[in-house]
Amino acid sequence: MKTIDLVVPCFNEEAGLENFVVETNRVISELPEYSFRYILINDGSRDKTYLVMKKLAKRFSNIKYISFSRNFGKEAAMYAGLQHTTADFVVVMDADLQHPPEVFPRMLEAMEQGYDCCAAKRDSREGEKLFRGIFSKLFFRLSNRLTDVKNPYGAMDYRMMTRQMVDSVLELSEVQRFSKGIFSWVGFDTKWISIKTVDRQLGESTWKFSSLFRYAIDGITCFSVAPLRFTAVMGAVIFFISLIYILITLIQTLFFGITTPGYVTTLCAVLFLGGITEMSIGILGEYIGRIYMETKDRPIYITKFSNFEDENNEETEDEPYGE
Ligand code: UDP
Ligand code: MG
């Protein structure tokens, strides 16, 4: 019997987690030829997610959990989950049912056909804010052009992978993780299936526009040095333009005696160059910041509690959040 591990990052999901497990179990029960196991990761939730998790683990023997010492972010949670997988196939999915378990059969079909990965992409972006839609389209275009990472528009993290692919993903142990990029970077044959997305039923999305903007910057800088090259090219172009300008002005003053135009030209040049210099330093800073964080080599996450046998999970009876 083939085994499947479901990696589910959870942050403030107390409202929907039980429902998620119930719904997923319903789908699982129709796939008796596979053995499923949940790996739930409590990413430092500030609500009772951990307690719900523990309760669920008592009720269902196939639920494993890891609870972080604080919020490390979804990427860290996915990494922790993947590290604990042992199954033949591994699924990463959200806990809010926006990644519907109903597509498991379609994913399994692709896997049995020999694909290494079956990933979901959004079919429609109904209900999405116009501005957000335009921005995300732009991001997919830009990152596909600038980086080795090729993802179709609407690509989601939701996917099923083979053991071999998961092991490759884990080999990329960088601290600043950008999973969509990593999944694509490792290669392997991916089948994309379109799914209809639904609005989050319970709880709240943690994404704000500013964090999406950061996410987009990460997506590009983690996989490409094109912005750095861009500043160098821009510097060269400006250098040549100014060289021509200097020559023309020199010739004009020497041979025709035309006085050089006034301070507006100077002002424009200073402001223009100042702006470009600032921007270049900013881009440089983005990369230096990344080098700095990466060289610290800090752990990607810290576990506080877990019900994996091999881990130190001496838990006191005092419930951390009370009940
Ligand atoms: N999540 C997490 N850590 C975080 C933020 C989110 O583990 O810091 C989890 C969250 O519980 C959910 C998934 O990541 O299972 C996706 O989060 P969310 O639904 O907020 O994002 P969206 O669906 O809007 O992309
Ligand atoms: Mg969601």
C-alpha cells in the first residue's frame, strides 16, 4: 500500500482546523488503497490551534503534529513538515480548505501516470481585488522572465510530490525560503491542474498587500541577480549618454562660443543621478541583507512540542494557553 503524508501549516486556525480534518477524512475514506497521515505544523498560533491539534491527534491516530516556539512563517512550517515526511507521496496544503482535498484523486492519477509532481493553479480569480490581480499577473510575468523559476499564472503551493522530489526540495536548506521557486527550481515533471478557488470559510487570511509585495520581491531576489545586473547596465548607459552630452557641450562652447545653459540642467542631472544611485544602493542592500541573514545560518524553525517519537517532547501538564 502506498503511503501519503499531508503537510499542513497552521497559523491561527482554531476555527477551521477540525473542519479541515473532517472534510479531508471524507475524501481519504474514498481512497482505501492509500494510507494517509497528517503532519500538522502549529506555526506559533496566538489562538488555541495547538489545543485543537492535540485533541485531533488523540481522536485520530494518523495525526502527527509539530508546534513551533513562535511564528516562523508558512515557509518554515512547510519545511518542518517536509523534513518529517517518510511517505511515498507528499502533499503540501493549507488548513483553510482553500486547497480542496477533493482533487486528491486527480493528483494521484497524475502521479500514477509517472509525474513527479502534480500542482494546482487557480482556474479563476473570481472575487479577487482588481489591483491585487493586476499586481500578481505582473509578478508572474516578471519572475518567469528574470529567474530560472517557471510557474504558470495562478500557481499555488498546493501540490503532491514524490519522495524523490521532496528529498531534493529538502536539500535546498536556505533560510530565506520561497517555496514556489524552490519547487520549480528542483525540476522534475510537474503536471498542472486547474482548480476553482473558494473564499476562506473560517478564520482570516494573514496576507496584507504589503506582505504580498515583500513576497514578490523575495520571489525574484531569491532566484535571480538580474536586478543587480540591471543597475550595472543602467550605470553604463548613463555614463555613455553623459559622455556624449559633455562632448557636445564642449564643442559648442569651444567652437561656437555658446554659453552653457543654466542651472536647470545641473539640477536635473544631480537629481536624476541621485535617484538612480539611491535605487542601486537599495537593490544592493536587498542582496547584502540576504547574504547577512543567510550567513548567520540560524535554524529555520524551533520546535516546542511535537508528538513525533524521536523528538524531545517532554510536555508539562500545564497547558501553555489554558483552556
Ligand atoms: N500560515 C502559516 N504561518 C503564517 C501564515 C500562514 O503557517 O505565518 C498558514 C495558514 O494557517 C494557512 C496557510 O499558511 O494554512 C495559508 O495562509 P492564508 O490562508 O492566510 O493565506 P492565503 O490563503 O491568503 O494565501
Ligand atoms: Mg488561505
